[in-house]
Amino acid sequence: MNWKWLVSGYLSLILILELIQTAWGDKISFWEQYRSHTVAFIIVVAIQSLLIGILLLERSRRQRATYDLRKSEELFRLLFENSKDAILISNDHGNYLQVNQAACELLGYTREQLQEMNNTELLSSYAPLTAIRFQGYLESGFEAGEWSFVRLDGECRTASYTTCRFAPGLHLIILRDITERKQAEQMLLQAYTDIEKLKEQLQAENVYLQEEIKLNHNFGEIVGQSDALKYVLFQVERVAPTETTVLLLGETGTGKELMAHAIHQASPRKDRPLVKVNCATLPSSLIESELFGYEKGAFTGAQARRLGRFELANEGSLLLDEIGELPMEVQAKLLRVLQEGEFERLGSSRTIKVNVRVIAATSRNLKTDVQHGLFREDLWYRLSAFPITLPSLSQRTDDIPLLVNHFINIFSKKLGKPIKSITPGAMKEIQDYSWPGNIRELSNVIERAVINAQGPVLHLAEKLELSETLNISTNNGKTLAEMERDIILQRLEETRWRIEGPHGAARSLGMNPSTLRLRMNKHGLQRSKMNH
């Protein structure tokens, strides 16, 4: 503004010269001669004053703006440093110009280390910004997302990020630590998955238990005091607390299923279910899906996923009854479950881990089946870790009176018959009989007698002829399979080839009709062929 002062000085000099001239010259009045100059001078002074005022106001405004900017910077710095979110400011080259303390804590670097490195160096150090596609957000100007990372100290963290361009050449990166939230979400998701799995298992167990309730269990407890039975119970007491696989051997109707229940109830798994599979009653095409389950669409008719018996028995026990009837192709998969505790459902490649205690039972001579190639030798050794042979009823003659009274109590209550005792003659006839069907046959005889009873004293419904007892001691060197064929054929002829019903061969032999049909097919017994 120097030109303003020059003009003012120039005008002042003119005024002084004019005053001198007036004093020494003409006598014209001062105002008349210098009126225009005076007005011009006053105008110049006013303009100068106005300009000075404007300058002072501008100076004051700039001082206020500087003060406000300083306060704003202090507030920004306060928020920047005390923010719980990690904040980084970078340039177009990826160099970090400013970082706050939260960023240092989250990334695991000091402030100096971060400001000395650029984005590429940070990416190569496996820090969380590996998830920020730096070039991508430079081009788009904005990006957001979340990711998990492993810090240099080995700690696993998860963070959400937001990046944006907030000034020419400057980019803002905001990171928020969401590790605890993600962990809580994962725990909640896992809990939900576990609940769904338990719900599915409980539903399947409910269906299975309802099916089990429908079965007619004739044995409520183990009855008997004979030495043979006491020895079996001693073995059960020894093996039950362990995880060892048990193989129950014995003739049909000796109570192998009841003994399996006793083993399970005396084991640490008693609070979990004992799941039963009768391998003899299931077709070979269904036994695999029954054991291991299947996925929806695994085969025709598979409308929904179904859990197998191994999954139902997880943390519990699984009874494989009549395991000698298991097809060879399924035996290999069973061996894998016993050895490794894993399998796959039909139609799925996902391996399922289970913890199941297997109790197997059979009325066949598995060792002979191994020799004839009907049973895998490695599976036989795996199953026979602890074999228990159940005695036949003919070896437990001392227990027959106890069993008779036990069955009388059961069926009299079930059928509403006030039976109090049994005639001595009927008891003697029962004790003299050899019982080829064992306890199951005895149960059937007592049940028929109670049905036909007319008073409080029980009489037998039919005569137990000693001649009907099959004498298998005179086998003339026959194999067990040949002897079994002869017994089945004899009962079929006696019942005129009637298989089911109260007077059928299956009831007489103490086995299920489906089991009898399987045995008949095995031995090639068909009525049409035999009549020829």
C-alpha cells in the first residue's frame, strides 16, 4: 500500500505550496482558491482511512481463522490419537504419513516402523492390510470389507476396514478390531450347529426307541443261579467297564440280547442308548444304509437324509445281533469303523467320526465260517477280543424252575390271568425236556399255557414229547451247517412247511420267520423241490 502514502504526501505538498503562494501573492480567499484541493484531500484521507480499516479487519479475520485452524488441528489430533479404531493416512505411493496408537496396537508395529514402510512392505509382512486391495481402492476411491489375519507375533485377529480418498493424493484407512465379535459369532454358529446335530440325533433316537418299545421283550432281568450263568455274569462284570469289543456266542434263544443290555448298563456309557441291529432280518441291499445312513438322493427312494445306527449309537453302544449274517462287502466297512472309528454315509464323501462300543452276537460258529471264506478273518480277530459263550438251557437245568415262575408272573400280568402256581407234573415235564429253542422256546411254551389257562393253577397247553427233542449228538460226523439243515428240515416237515404263526416252524425253533427264511435259502430248502 506504499502508493497510497505517496499520493497523500504529494497532495500535502501541493497544499503547503499553495498556502505559501497565497500568503505572498493575491488576496483571494483560501477556500475559494483551494476548495477543490481541499475536497480532494479530504476524499483521499477518507479512502485511506477506509483502506486502513479494511486492512485491520482482514488481519483480525486471518488471526481468528489461524486460531480456529489451530483449535481444529488440536481437536483432530485429540480424536485421531484417542480413537479406538486404527487410522492410517497414506499418499498415492502407499507411504503411511500418519498413524495413530490404535493402529500400532492392532498391526503390531511401532509408529516409526509404520511410517518408514509403505503399503507393499506391510502387505509382505502378513499384516492385516493384506486384505486391502491397495490399487483397487486407489482407483475406486472407496472400499470396505472385513478379513482375518495373523499378526507378526502369531496372534489371530479379525478386522473390518474402510478406505477412501479424502484429499488430492491422500487416502484414509480406518480399521476396527472385531475379533471378539467374530469369535462370539463363530461360537454361536458352532453352538447352533451342535444343537441342530443333537436335535437330528435325538429325533432319530426317538424314532429308534419308539420302534424298540414296540418289540416284545420277554426278559425284564437276568434270572438264574446256576454255576454256568454265574460264570457268564462274572465275565460281564469284568468287561463291562472297559471299551473292549465283546462277542456273545451261543445258541439261538440263550439270551444274548439280554446279556448285551447287561454289559451296556454296567458300562460308563449307560446314559447313552444301546442301539440294536439284527443283521439277519435285513436284506443285504439295506444293511449298509441301515448301519451307516445315507444322504438325500443317494439311491431311489432316499427322499431325505437319514442317520445310520452308528451315528445313533455315538458315545453309546451298538449291538450287532447275528453278525455272522453280515454280507462280505459290509464286513470291510465294519472293520474300518472298529479300527479307525470313521465312515461315510451312502451318497456322501464326508468322513464322520464316531465313538461307539460294539457288542456283537451270533449263534453261528464264526471260526468255521472264516475257514470256509464266509467271514473275514481280520474282522473275526477284531470282534473276538473278549468272547463270552452263553450256556444253553439244557446246561442250566437248575434255573428252569426260576425261569418258569418268572415267565408266569410276566404273562399273567400281561394277559390279566391270576396264575398262582404250576402243576408238579407240568414242571417235571418242562425239566425233562431238552429245549432246543432254549429260553425263547420256554417263554413261548409258558405264554401259550397262560393264554389257555382256566384257573389259578397252570397246565401246559401241549404235550412236550421227548421224541420231539432233536438228538444232535448222533451226528454221524456231519458239519454244523449240515446239522442245522437237518434240524430246520425236520421242523418244517413236522409243521407241514408252515413258517409263521403259533404252530409254525419259526416259533418252534425259537427264531424270527425272516431269519428262518434266510436259513432256508442258505441251505436251499424249498417246499416244491423237497416234494419232488
